[in-house]
Amino acid sequence: MTRTEPDAEAFVDTTERLMRLESRLSPLQAGLLAAHHLGIARDSRSFSRLLDIEHALVLREITALEETGELLSVTKRDPRTMRTFYEPGAGAVRLLAALDTPHD
């Protein structure tokens, strides 16, 4: 079985668009939301490996997003590995929906 590589251009485009819509997002935070939205990664470890970023940095950004209370919700944590599964929060759902609206 071969693994399909994610569309890097779509990922970068979605990340940049999210950052334009919400100036509070860091590039890594926007990337986490974009990766989930595009089905590329839905947990910290997968995101970390895919982008070759230290897992601790990814966890820090997930925590920062979770603390906003509106952009990200942690659904599961592995206490041994710290692998963290997440879903976009209500605020992120609104941002992601705005991506699908036609541009003026």
C-alpha cells in the first residue's frame, strides 16, 4: 500500500489564509488548524512528524490555542507519549468556514 502525500501547496495556502483572517494565530497554530481541516494531521505527533518539528513545540502551540477557549479543543491525550488529539473549536470552525466563502 502506498501512502498519499499531502498537498503542500493547499496546506501552505490554507495556513496563510487563516493567519490573514485571525492575526492572533502564529504560523504553527494556523498550521495545526489547516492540517486538521485538510485531513493531513489530527494529532500532535502526526503533525510534528509530518513537518519535522519538535513535538514539544507543537504541544506548546496546542496548549496556547486551547487556552483561548474558542480555537481548539483537546479530545484525547496519551499520558505516556503526550500525543494529543484535537478538534477545531467554535472560533476555528467559523474561520475555516470563511475559507470556503467566495472572495470579492
